[in-house]
Amino acid sequence: MEYVRLGKTGLKVSRICLGMMTYGDPAQRPWSLEQDAAEPFVRRAVEGGINFFDTANVYSRGRSEEITGALLTKYVRREDVIIATKVHGEMGPGPNDRGLSRKHIFDQVEASLKRLTTDYIDLYQIHRWDYTTPIEETMEALHDLVKSGRVRYIGASSMFAWQFAKAQHTADLHGWTRFVSMQNHYNLIYREEEREMNPQCLDMGVGLIPWSPLARGVLTGSRTRSNERLTERSRTDNFQNTLYTDSRDFDIVDRVAEVARERGVSPAQVALAWLLHKPAVTSPIVGASKPQHLEDALNSVELKLSDEEIRRLEELYQPHPVAGHN
């Protein structure tokens, strides 16, 4: 495993982050794995050198955080692991049970700490932009969490580049803590982030930790051009239907498979290796529900693509509508 700094911080993270959304309550997400089934994946991740684990309070309404805390406590010292979680989504029926108000952030950080069985969160991320709360309120609340010791670093997730710039400027203006990472929607069939967000993060020294690096399995063959769904997740993950709707995307899927055959590796390794070659990308967030998913992720770190292979993988791309900000 390779380790790199997260943006321009001194924090060193593995080149692959294990996404813990896969582990949770099957009653809420049919493709989720409960704790016993999740345990071999966390153990193998630790054995493979992964020290970076990402979850969120809304994943299975907290169950993912509980599993994350229980299994990491079992297999690794707290100081040897980087735990990332998020705040924004709906966690109850009340008017203050979602968003990025000071109240919601403070309520949810305490709940996340309890579920994760830890005294601090390494990377606390806003899951989306809150159009109803002043950014000054959000940034000051996050700064206060850092100063209290409950949070070490803060990050953001999918939003427009102007929003991210506004948040960073607000922090600078008041001497508050800045975001050190951006968890954005970025993969071979969705590259709109290359227009503004990725260059902005590179300029700011912000690390990219892309979500859905395999396009929710589309890049590995979970769906066919005729829209046949071949996995439980592809059949039941409704969010996927809002992200990948262009039939031309399958030209890229075919190209990934072609390069993979030539190299004697899996399509997942090729798609992840492409991301790892991109500027500012620190650590793609990979979910794993089968052992091969995790092995592919670990092996992708060793796969070096040629300039010609990268050109072939990129040349079929077509512009897409913005997707993943909601």
C-alpha cells in the first residue's frame, strides 16, 4: 500500500479508502451487509494496509457507523486509522433533524462519536450544500468542533465549485478552519468535475477522495447496454438511476474491458488506476461486498497505465448533466 498526504495537510492516508456504506441494515438497503458479513472485509482491508475508512450518519440511519466503530476497534489501534464520517442528511422527523445548522451539526457529531465508539473523528465532512443555512453558521460550527478536539480535519462533498470557493473564503475571512478534502462524484463516465472543481481543489491544495469511482459498478459490468441488471445493488439502488442514464456510457465500459483484457487485469483495476493517475486525487472511496472487490482495489494501486492507455480510456467521453449534488 502507498500512503500520501491528504491535500496539503500532514495527514497520511492510504491510496484506497474503504467505503463503509456497503455495511449496514439490509432492511434499509437490500445490498447492505450486516456486521458479521462485513467483518472479513474490514480485516482484509487492515491487512492490506488500508488505514482510511469512510462512512456517514445517514448510511442505514447510523448502523454503518456502528459497524465501522465495532470492527475497527477489533482490528486496529485507534491512532493507526483515519475515520471519516459526514453530516447533512435527514436523521429524524423534526425540522432540525437535517441540514448544516449549528444545532444539527452539534447534535449529530455527538451521535456519530457514540456510534463510532471514539472520542474524535479524523475527517468530518458536510455531505452536501445546505441552501437554507448561512455558510458562516456552518463554517463557524465546524471550526468550533475542531478547536474542541472532537474533530481533527473537515471536508466537503459534492457541490458546485462556486459554493466550495465561498465556503473556503468564509473560513479565511474569519480565521476559521478550512476544508482539506473534497469527496466528489468522479469516474471515467462522469468527468464533469474536471471542468472546475478538480482544478480548484488542485490550486487550493485540497485532496480529492472521489465517491462512486466505479460508477456504482457500471464500469465493472453490473449493468448491460440493454439495461439488464446483473447484481443485487444494480437492481435495488435507485440513486444509480439518477446518475447513469446515457447509453453512450457503455462505449466507455467496453473500452475499460478492452484495456483490462490486454493487461490481464479486471476492469475495476483499470478504472481505479485511471483515477489514481489524476492530479489531486488522493484516495478513491471503494465499496466491497465480495472479496474480489477489495482485492481489485488493493491491486489497482500497483497498476500503472501508459499515456496511450489513458488516452484510449478518455477519448470516448461525452459531456453529462451535473449529477450527484442532491
